[in-house]
Amino acid sequence: MDKKKNYFRDPRILCSLCILGALALAALLGNWVELYWPYDTDLSLRGAHPSWAHPLGCDLNGGELWVSLLRGARVTLYVMTLTVLLSFTVGIFVGVVTGYQGGWLDTVLMRLLDIVMAFPGILLAMAIAAIVGPSIHTLIFAIAATGWTSTARLVRGQVMSIKEQDYVLAAIALGASTPRILWVYILPNLWSVLLISAAFSLSGVLMVEAGLSFLGLGAQDGAPTWGSLLNQGRTVLLEAPHLSLLPGLLILATVLALNFLGEGLRDYLDVR
């Protein structure tokens, strides 16, 4: 049976793609809501439970919770995507340079990487967010400042293995330039590994973003996030449990979908 058909028939993959597709759709709807749906509040509806008039209930400001969740999906997707792109850009550059060049440059950059990895990632991100000030882009920078290290180590190991392959040694013997070797012979062999790593990195970024937002160090630009909504519901957990339950379930479903997608990609792309 075709291996590609096996991949798309995997129920984990199908469920993951449906959940992630719904997240992308929610992010688009959140953008539309931001433009055309005014965020009306009514303090008399503060913490109202789900009903026909208010399908998902109301938040502590008396606004529709579903509107906040849609806007939170947009912020979450933006933070996840930009953070992974930034951390992967830095990680790939450092990993390729150190893995291919070696020597003193590899020693210096790897020791720098060890220093960064010696600090717990979320604590370093918390420190950066607290010093610079909470905002969406500060949050992205804080997470990417520690997230590039795992990508750099992964890419370095792969490059060190690939550059010893016969086709790379033959290209070097024929006088191919270093940029050509990297672009034609090494980078194309990294995409499958990077694609798998990206799926797991997205789930990790979501967890860190939700944690920082829960602690009040996330986006403070007027845009709600799932972590901030979770923190908001914490204060009225017994009176209005839906305020914490719904964003918590969205975070859980998205993390599981990304992890299942990463496992499926690993099974499909790993030739071993």
C-alpha cells in the first residue's frame, strides 16, 4: 500500500489536521471579529454561564467569551509561527556554520550554546519579558532567545554526518564552492528533520507562551491570549469554571494535535 495513503489514513493525523485547520480558521475569524465585531462589555453579564444568548458564556469584563477565544487564537498562531521562524533561522545558521566549519568557531559557538542552555528556558524568557516589558513582540523575542539552541544542536549533528557522505566529499574534490555545497548537498537533506522538529517546537512555544501569559508576562497590547484568559478564570474558578476550562481545553487540544502531527511526520519521513 502507498506510504502516503497510510500517512493520511492515520486517525491521529486526520484529527490533528482537523484541529490545526480549525485553529487557522479561528485565527482568520479572530481577525475579522477584531475589525467588524465591537468588543461590547456589560458588567451585569460578568462571568455569565453559557446560554442560548451567550453560547460560551461571558468573561469577567462582561464580553462574549467566544470573541476573546477567537482573538486569542489569532495571537497564539501569530506568536507560535513567528517564534519558530525566528528561532529556526538562528538555529539553522549556527548549526550549519558550526557543523560544517568545525575548528575554533565550533568550539566558541558551542560553548555559548551551552551557557544559554544552562539556564531554564522559561525562567530566562520570564526575565527578558520582565526587564523589557510585556508585549507580543517581547514575548516572541524572549521565547526565541532560548528556543534556537535545540535547533542548532540538531542541525549541527546532522550537518556533521552529512558532510562525511561520499557525494559531499566528491563535490569538494571536484572544487565545488562552500555555498554550493551547503545549498545543493546539505540543506536539502535537513528539511525532513526540521519539519518534524518544527511540529514539536510549535507545541513547546504554545506551552511557554501560555505559561508566561498566565503569569502576566505575555501580550499586554489589548489582545487576549489563551493563557491570560486561563489566568482570568483562575480567580473565579468555582463560580465560573468555564472561563478556565475552555481556554485550557483549547491549549490541550492544540498541543496534542501538534505532537501527534510530529509523530506522524517522523514515522512518514524517517527512512529507518
